[in-house]
Amino acid sequence: MAKDVAEGAFTNLSAALKNHFDSRNGQRTGAKVGFPRFKSRKDRRQSFHLNNDKFRVRGHSLYVPKLGWVNMAETLRFAGKIMGAVVSREVGRWYVSIAVEMNQPESFQFPRASAGLDLGLKSLVVLSDGTQYENQVLLRTELTHLKQLSRRLSRRQKDSTRWWRAKHQLARFHERIADRRADHLHKLTTELASTYAVLGWKTCMCPGCSGIIAWPCPLQMRPSARSGVNCNTRATGLAAGWCGSTGSIHPANCAQCVGLKILD
């Protein structure tokens, strides 16, 4: 085992403890950060960190210490200085996230000047110029399959071979839905950031509020809407900074902060 694995674990533990105590002492804004929990071999996601001097990338191959050359699904798409990598396993599949230091791309002429965006449920994003992006309720279209997999898991004897097999199939199903949702959000934010020079959106800036609005919506729509509220604004800001456009956040009060009662 490379020493980077142990060093990365202690580095993550140090950052987690610092965030916890800073949050408890009022030195960290936002939602409260709890005490770090130890990882288990049964966790959904397992990962370890590698420094840039401990692995090499050559085409479709990745060299991992103590393991040798491993085939990758695709080549490294970015050219620059490799800073490190995180190897993770999720639902029986292995992934590697490689951090690459790159130069800021040259600015280009945006097709449109500015736009304001609002997040919703029926339409995931509505722009001030009338453009709407649909909210893809991916889970609703797969409810029948989800019921079958959940029923199959409940009928198995716990910790048996068939139980673990059914649990793995259910986890793969949720992973596929999450990947489709993330792909849709990435494409949406990239399109917005590369089209408009200035983007503006609203978020709750009240002290102690995470900025998440409790939408009165059916259960099947909440995952898509929640990912849109949490990830869409954050990803839009990152994409806007990389493409050279400007993201503007306008403070507002959500219904919970002003004491309104939301009825389901």
C-alpha cells in the first residue's frame, strides 16, 4: 500500500475536524458540520488519494502502486500538470478522478449579453428571456422497475448471497438514475455559462439557512428538484467562472425563513 493512502486519510480527518470545530465555535458559516464518522467497508463509496508522483497516465492506462497498469474507459481529456488523483469504488465499479492544473482559457464573444434564471419544479430553469428547460423526472419513469427491485430485496434473507445480489442490483439502479441526472445538469450549466456573459439567480442568504427550499411537491419530483436547487446554482457558478462569464447571486428570503407555512 502506498503511503499516500494513509496520508490522504489523515489529511481528510484533519480537514473534517477543523470544519466541525469551526462550525461549533461560529467561525464557519452555513449549515452545521457534525463530528466526522469513520468509514466502513460496507459504505457505499470507498476511496483513497494518490499524489502525482505515485501514479502515471499513458493513453488508456493508469499506473497504480502495488497494482500495476490498469485500463481506463477513456483517455485523459485535459492537458496540463497533474496534481493528484482519487481512486474510488461505487456500486462495484472503480473510478479515478484526476486533478489537472490548467491555464484559464481565452475569453470569447458570448452569443447573448445577460439573463436571469429562476429554479422551479415544472420547469427546472426558466430564463428571463422566456427560455425554459424541462425538469426531467427520471425516477418517476422508472417506478415500476424500482418497485420490482425493492420487492425482490425485501423477500431475500438478509446477508445471504441472493440478498447481496438483489441489493447490488438496487444500488446499480439508483446509480444509473443519479448519473443521468448529473449528466443533464452538467450539460445544462455548461450551455448557460457558454451562452450568456452575465447570469443572475436568487438564493436564500438568511443566517443559518442552507439555501434549500422545501418544495411542496410529490415524492417522485423531489430528487430532481432538490438536485436542481442544490447543484444547479453551484455548478452554474463554477462553469461560469471557467467560461469567463459572470455569475451574480441575489439575496432573498425563503418561505421557511420568513415564517410561512408550506402545505404539502
